[in-house]
Amino acid sequence: MSQVRNVSGGPLDVPLLDRVVEDGETVDVPDVQADGESPIVWPPDKWQPVGAPAPPPEPAAEAVPEPAGEAAE
């Protein structure tokens, strides 16, 4: 499965999904047709591929302050 976004400027009736996809909506779509081999081509003037979401950034390590009263040499 892949994700595509409707960039057509309006809603699209998608019989393969048995629904209407609104403008700007992202949906999961199959990569191949029912035969399991033939690729499905989503017209680029209507659909834009959506990449996998980027993993969230790891939190930055906080600097640990030196205890008061100890001087660095």
C-alpha cells in the first residue's frame, strides 16, 4: 500500500476505493491491480505521492550543570 494526496482541485470519485476523495485528502491506495502484478498508475495531475512520515526527532540531551561550589581546574 502507498499513500497519495488528491491535488486535482476538487473531489474525485474513486471506484477502486468505493468512495469520493476530497481535495487535499490523503488516502491509502493499493500499489497493484487485482491481478497482483500490474501496477496502478495514479495520474500526476490529480494525485501526488506522499512519502512515509519522518520519524520524530530525538529529544536533545540537556546539559547537566556542575554542582555549586566546585571550580573547574
